[in-house]
Amino acid sequence: MATALANTPRCLRNSNLFRFSFSFFRSLSSASSSPSSASQNPTTSNKSKRRKKKNLFEVAQFLPNWGIGYHMAKTHWADVSYEITKINLYKDGRHGKAWGIVHKNGLPAADAPKKISGVHKRCWRYIANVVKSSESSPNLTRPTDGGLKVETQEN
């Protein structure tokens, strides 16, 4: 090998040595970084699998009419929910103000709606098994046609 190096021009010997040193350093750096990157991947994949919790408006945007008439509650509340009556959205659609009627154990706890606090906190969920208030109070008395009078004008 010494004779081969002696026969090659000096500039080629230096470039080969230069290439060899860089490839050697690259292999060392990639070998040391690959186990650490492999050890980081499981931790980052666990974080990406976690679902991001939603604020009230991010939950309501998928419901018809922005959730008005539907029940929502914070995740840590037990047997308490709000029936949404009014929503004031800001331009971005993720922030705003909301009003609703408090329900405890499925029954209204107040008659008038009040402003809901903590609507921007990321802990809201939709309560699916509570029947909407318009459906929960069916009309027991049906209007009869006997009470209606239709008047027509004749010329």
C-alpha cells in the first residue's frame, strides 16, 4: 500500500485522506446519534398520540347550529352540565362568550341563562345522552282547527 501511495500524485493522496476522514467522522456521528434518536422517538410518539383537549367552542363547532340547545360539561364535573342558549364568537372561531342554563342530574337548576365561565379552558366535552329541551317537553295539547278562522276578501 505504501508503494501505491508513493506512486500516486500528492494532491490525490491528500483528497483521498480527506474523504476518508470525513466519512469516518460521519459514521461515528450517525452511529452515536441513531441510538439517541431511537430512544427519543418513543417519547415523542407518546406525546403525539395524546389527544388535545378542546375548549367549548372547538367542541360546539361540530354540532348543528354551533351547539345551541345541546348539553356540554367540563370533564371533571359530575352530574352538572350547561344547555347552550347563546354563543358570541370572535372572528377566529375558537374564542368568544357563551350563555346557558345550568342542569343538575339532567334537570334544569335555573330558569334564566347565565354566562358560562371558563369557556376557553381545554376541558369541555359534549354530553350525548341528555335529550334536547325542545324534544323533552312534547306538546300534550294539540291545536284544533275549530279555533282558527280563515278570512278571505272578495272583490
